[in-house]
Amino acid sequence: MRWTQTLIPTLKEVPVGTEAVSHQLLLRAGLVNMLTSGVYSYLPLGLKVLRRIETIIREEMNAAGARELFLPCLQPIELWKQTGRDQVLQEIMIRFKDNRGREMCLGPTHEEVITALAKNYVQSYRQLPLTLYQIQTKFRDELRTRFGIVRACEFIMKDAYSFDRDVEGLERVYQKMYNAYQNVFKRCGVDVHIIAADSGAMGGDVSHEFLALAPIGEDEVALCGGCGFAGAGALWAEGGGSCPSCGKALTKQVAIELGHIFQLGTKYSQAQGAMFLDEDGKLKPMIMGCYGIGVSRLIAAVVEKNYDDNGIVWPREVAPYDVEILPLTGEDAEGRALAREYAETLEKCRFEVLVDDREESPGRKFHDADLIGIPYRLILGARGLKEGLVEIKERRSGRVLKIRKEDIMLRLPGILRDGFPEKDEDAGRC
Amino acid sequence: MRWTQTLIPTLKEVPVGTEAVSHQLLLRAGLVNMLTSGVYSYLPLGLKVLRRIETIIREEMNAAGARELFLPCLQPIELWKQTGRDQVLQEIMIRFKDNRGREMCLGPTHEEVITALAKNYVQSYRQLPLTLYQIQTKFRDELRTRFGIVRACEFIMKDAYSFDRDVEGLERVYQKMYNAYQNVFKRCGVDVHIIAADSGAMGGDVSHEFLALAPIGEDEVALCGGCGFAGAGALWAEGGGSCPSCGKALTKQVAIELGHIFQLGTKYSQAQGAMFLDEDGKLKPMIMGCYGIGVSRLIAAVVEKNYDDNGIVWPREVAPYDVEILPLTGEDAEGRALAREYAETLEKCRFEVLVDDREESPGRKFHDADLIGIPYRLILGARGLKEGLVEIKERRSGRVLKIRKEDIMLRLPGILRDGFPEKDEDAGRC
């Protein structure tokens, strides 16, 4: 992809009215645009990051046995009355009456819809267990939107729902999801603390939150430096600041909630009459769990955990491009031709390549390359090219490799896949 | 994928209250589920079809030079007041006041949002041309929802928007989109007629509609059997039923609108002040075009054009799976083991494979296989296996190939990629 043929509107200044580093960087690197407070567009670079995170989530969900579907945003209020959550979630629910006079809302979550669906299709224990998920836009009428895409009125979630015959089945799928969540956050380059949590408006007994320490966090987590224990922030006060398992001192830190999983039990299936016929011929309510990840919020968390003074430092698996090529020479010069040639070859090897073909100074190109944070860049400068050399620079470490230009295609694909070589000798090929 | 590990709730009966064949088949084959009138869930099989159609659209849009982004559903009414379309689209627009007292709507289309975005980021002719697109959920408060996902309150659209310096630029991108649209519909297995159309609420002078003849159509098209001319239905009355170009008789047929492209000109850029500085130093309004495809509606059109008495007959490029494997023998028998083995091998070759591992009679399995319409099926029957033979059946033609089971992996991948051989000798390999 050539920079001039897409839209990457980098900003030199920090936008006014922004507090969070991630919010500033996502705006400055041209990933998102605010339409109105709490409502954001994903520009081409931001959408690419979103899609890569979605791909990671899909891979982990599919591997855990969950099947993807796609539920509607529009939901009849009637359905919510069955569980009483039209009241519980009243404040954040966007409601309206449509042209036919139907009371509708925009789904802030989908327990009621998926339970109705399971009720419709699942009659027998033979059809269980069943775990379904979707990646979808959700709506909450947030009075206090904050930190850009972190607390927004319109946001993207992955929500999964499991249906089982018995508690043992629920516990099995809960553990699978727990593990899948750890994989997702690890692959996204975000360390999380997992704490036993309160089930709140979702209901059920057992629940775990996946939290990342970050100054934009709105949750508190109590951490023990001794045994590694992590608990809800409230514990800090309750326990007088000492850890329940080892007695050592707890520290309290702010954290952002990225995922939350719940053993719901029969709250929804009872209320909505989602029953199945078990092997013993008895009609029983399905045992449910639900499992959420804040997908758009995860983008912000990735940035909070991966930046430096000059901009974003994308982890390899979520970067919008694998490599950025910077031809620094003028128009029609060797650098430009080489950039096109390298880009074509790399794209054939299925790498995502961005070529900064703008007529900008080397300084501006370096500045923007740091800002948008592609893991590797290939620098084609006039001086180097005269000597037959090009540079590969790693964004995270700042390390530079000088390579003869005829060796680029022997070395670069291996680096993009496996990272910078420990020694200069190691490298893979396409 | 094993049938028992996903959700494909086929129905034996035609659901009551459905008129359109596509609506009936999409429900019966377990692709979609109605939450409430005009609002549908995509079940796993339906979502797969949706994704394959989206992939075709993305490939064609990217090839035409359009770049993908993702705009919000929530939009402030203020923005719509700039063009006066808060009035024009009043009847179908879902509006509400949020907790902060902001007047908001759910986007039925995105001209205003994208024009505001271009205004924000494009200052110079150097940044033009620029074409942006998205695939996104849209909302219309339809009083008369019909034919399932054809005319719904919540639906998926691909909408693209072009920005140019001059009319010549607009005409160039318009032609590219025109060609891309032809490719999309062709790849989806739907013949379209393209007619010069009225621009309606969008504005602008030139516009073309892409229509597929189908009994569920709500548009009319006048067709000439002589010269192949196609025009708006109104022409039939105006011209006294004869074709303007050759004078021969026109016939009038109903058709469904799948795409519509518009040369908008400066309607939106003028109203919203989206100006750029041209090479001559003058401030000019950007010249715009917009280009829509009804993605969810296209699924219905594909079915309308591809079915028989027994069910759906998916064209290869949009089928939810490439092949369905039907082990017909009992549990733990050879057929079941072979099915697993074949599925694994094919999935390694990146084919999408569905194994009907249900404990159902061969009759039920054949019935459902016809209904869901996967292009090829591999039948592992007890009698055939005894003789060392398996059957490959083509859904569309009903043709059957008997093959020695040890040759399956030599023959099947080529068939899945290139279709049934003319003669029995031809076949590719994985």
C-alpha cells in the first residue's frame, strides 16, 4: 500500500482535550477520528489493527470450540422484560419507539437474544454443549465517555455464550475460555491480571475479570509483590493492605478491564424458559456462561502498553503493517523504484507493506514512521544506495541492520516473521 | 467442521408467513433467524455466506483503488441539518435524544459523515483522488419490511465514497466502480441489468442501478429482447412498450435493486464546506460520488437465482463450505473415520469442510445436504466402502463420480477448485 493512496492523517500536535496517552497517539497516528464525543470512526490504519485483533480473537474462540454468528443490534424491549434487565440496564440503554409503535432498544449486550435463540433451536441434551460468539458493535448511552475509544457510546465487543447440560460442562467451557482469554491478551502484547470478580448486572456466582494495569484504568486491583496474588481493589481496604494468601503488603493500582467471564447458571434460561430434555427424560433449564472482550478498548490498552516518547510501538501480531518502506530520495530516483519492487515481492509473500511515497523530508518520514509504529522499517537513502546498502530498523529496540541491497529479499522476510537476528548471521528467507 | 459441533438448525416445514423462496430457504437451511419482524440474526452458516460475499466485495473494491474504513452508526442530527437530509430521510431515520440531551440518529447512509471526515483531512489537490468504503450495519425504520433480509430494519451495506478534483476524475472512478460492481455480481452468481436511474434522495445527475430479475423485486425494469437494452420500468409506459434504440417490443419485469452508484457532484461538499486548494491556488468544493451494495440483500438475491426444488444451490465462490462429507454408516465405523481423515487433509489444503456427523438416517442427511446446498458432497456409504468406492456428487448438476477411496485426495481438491471434470480422466491434485 502506498501512503499517498490511502488516508493516514498524522498530526504533529497533541489534540486538545485529550488526557490518555493512547487516545492522543491513536488520534495523532491517524487511526481513529472523533465524530462526536464518545463516537469514533476507524480510519484505514485503525481498521487494520482492529481486524488483526479480531483475527486473534476468532482463532482463539474457534480453537476453544466456540462458533461464530452475528446477532442484531435492534432488540425488542419485550425480550428484556422477561429478565427484568430493561430496568437494571435502563440508564445506559438506548431506547426508542419505531414507526410501528414497537418499543425497541440498541443491544448493550446479548444474553436475552442468544437465550431466545437457544430456546428456539435446542430441545435435547444431544445438542449440548454449544458455545456461540460474535464480534459486534454495541451501544451504551454513557454520560461520562472517557479516553477516546476506551469508554465510548458505540464500541466493538466479542461476546460468547455457552449452553450446557450441567455445572461440570459449564466449568469445562469456562476453563477453556479462561485459557483462550490468556492467549488473546498475550498475543496482543498486553499483560493481564486475572481476579475473581463481582457478577453485577450479569448475574451468576463465579466470574473473573481480565485487567491490564494502566493509568487510564477505571478499576482498582490489589497486587501482592510477594506471592503474585491479584485481587479486586476493595480487598486492599478489607484486608488492611495485606495479602490474604501470604500476609505480605498489597499495593493498589489502577487497571483497565479488558475481559470478563461469568458462570451465569440458569438466571436467563429460567427467566426465558430455555429448557432441554435430558437423558433421563426430564425437562431442565440450560446452564449458561457468558464471556466478553472489549475489542475496541483492547486497541487502546495495546497502545498504553506499547509506546515510547516518539509514538506507538505495535507488537508484531497486531501491527497494521508488517513493514514500512521509506524511500528517502527524490521522485523517480532509485529508492522509489526499489521501494515498489520490494513491496511487490513482499506482498507476494503475504506480508502487509506500507510504502511512504510522499514527497516529504526524511525528517518528517522518520517522525511519522516512529509515530505510527510499524515494527520494522526499510530505509532507502540516497547515500546508502550509492554504496549499495539499505537499512532495516526495528521500531522497538531501535537496532539497525545495514544490508547489501541485493540481499534484502534473502534477509527481510525472515526478520519480519521471526524478529531481528541475535547475531547478524541469522536470517530466514521468503 | 462437524455438524454436531455447530448450529445448523434445518427445518422440514416451510415457515408460516413467508412468501419469498429465498426467505423460506434461508430459514429452512438454518442460515438466518428472525428476532422480530425486519430484524434477523445470522446463524453460523449464514454468517459464512455473508463473509464470503464481503470478501468478494473487498477484493473488488481494493482492486478499484478504494480504501476501507469503518464509520459509526451513531450520528449527531446536527450534521444532517447541514444538508437538509434530516428532513428528506425523516420517515426512515431512527432518532433519539441521548442522556446528555444530544439529538442523535442511527445512520441510514453515510454521505454526511464521510464528507465531514474529508473536510477534516483533505486540504490540497495533492491528497486527491481519494475513495473510501466500509461494510457496515445500517438502520432504516421500515414500516413495510418484506421478504426476510431483503427489506429489513437492520441490514448490511457496502458504501463507498469518492472525492475528486474535477469531473473527469469523478468519471474515471465512477467507471472503475461500475466495472467492479459487474465483477462482484458475476462472482456471486447473479446476472444483473444495469439501468440509468433517478438519483432520488442522494442527489446528483448521473446514476446507475444494478438490478437482478426476481419475483421478490420491488423495482420494474423494461427489457428489449431485440438489442438487449434495459431501462427503468417507467420507460415501458412512456415509450408505448417499444424500445427507444431499436423500436422492438419491450417487456416489463420485476427486479431487485442490488447496487446503486451516483455521481453526486458538489451537493454534499458545498453544503458542508468540504473544500480543497487546487493547483491554481483556488479553493474548490470536492467532486463526490457514492456507491452502494446491499450486502445482506445480495445473499437473498443469490438464493433467488440459485435454487431448485430441493434447496439452495450455492455458487462456488459464496458457498458456506466447499464440500460436505456424509458418512452414512453407524458410529465408529469406517465411514466416520474416513470422514475425519478426509476433512483434516482438505482443511490443511485450506478448503472449508462440513462433516455431517449426526446420527441421522441417510435419507435425512441427503435431504439436508440438498437443502443447505454445498456445491460438492462426498458420500461414504457402507455398501460402496465394502467395494472400496466413494461417491462425489455435484449439487448443481446432480452428477455423480464413483472413485476408489485411495484416489480421493488425488481427485477431490481439483474438483473443488475447478469443478467437475468434463470427462472422468480430468482432475487436479491438492
